[in-house]
Amino acid sequence: SQQGEEDPQALSIQEGENATMNCSYKTSINNLQWYRQNSGRGLVHLILIRSNEREKHSGRLRVTLDTSKKSSSLLITASRAADTASYFCVQGGSEKLVFGKGTKLTVNP
Amino acid sequence: NAGVTQTPKFQVLKTGQSMTLQCAQDMNHEYMSWYRQDPGMGLRLIHYSVGAGITDQGEVPNGYNVSRSTTEDFPLRLLSAAPSQTSVYFCASRFGYNEQFFGPGTRLTVL
């Protein structure tokens, strides 16, 4: 399966705290991508990490990739209420991009 | 660039009716995909295309047809709508194995 599996399914934190979401996958990858979806909206691409990279930063986002464990994590630092959304990982590098069910993050003010 | 556009934004159909959901992109992307998202669920891939004239099935293709006559357009046809097709439909496009751009979605209700 080319589907990424996010964990946990739901996460609730207070504003200012860090949020960590994990992703596991089963097949070898060209890259791994993270997306955010605000309620009822289309998905927005956050960050892409290639198979030869181990860590990548973008603003308050930090993504790590461990190809030996076939896993990735997304860290959001100093979370804000506006970070409330669902987050999805997806294995890149194939014709089909298949999404999992995502992690629903709630950031309480 | 307008990005990925979808029409209509909302649609209500009766069981058995047919309709076409439109999707267009102006980024010259060769890959285009259709997904559906049901409440509380992730996205499920319906059909995808790797270029004009080439389409293939995703995870849930039954009840839907697609065609790709141009690079820009990728319409999704519901042949005979059923209540189980009530969902939000997203179109997406990308260049190669890079980031995917999503349209705003079409909310479809089948009565």
C-alpha cells in the first residue's frame, strides 16, 4: 500500500505548546509530503522531504524522516489556535497519491 | 495563476441523475486526480491521470467516469447518482512527484 498512516488520530493541546504528529509508511519512497486541511477546505501543502533528507524546517514546522523505520514526524512549535486543522502525510514518488485519515489537531486558546 | 478551479461549488441531485464536475488547472501540470472526502474521513482517490489521453482508476472508481482530452481539464462524470455518492469532491494537480495543489472542492448531495 502507498498509503501513509498518521498517529495519533486526534490531538488536543493548549496554545503555545508543541504538537507532534507521526506518519508510518510501508514501501520505499521518493519523498514524503505533509498537508493541512482546515475544516471544509481543500488540502494545502506544507512541506516535502526527500528520501535522502533527514530533517527539514519551514517556519514553525519541523519534519523528520527515518527511512530505516519508514516513519516521519511533523512538529509544530509554539502552536496557535489557527493551527487547528487535520494533518495528512502522503508518500510521494508515484503516479497515485493516496492519503490516510489524518491527525485532527485542536489547539485550545 | 488561478491554480486549480472547480465548478460548481455546491450541487444537489436526485437519485439517478447524471452530472459532470468540472476541474481545470492553469499550471501545465501533467498529473491530475479526483478525490472524495466523507465526514470525518480522509481523502479517497477516485480516478487519476498522468497526462492528456491517459486515465486510470484509484481506490473507489465505481460509478464515476473521467476523461482527459486536454492538459488543463479533467472532468468527473457521475453516471447515475446514488445517495452513497453524497460527499465533498476535490480535484488536484501536480508536476511530477512534487507538491500537489488542490481545488476548493464541490459539495454534492444526492437525495
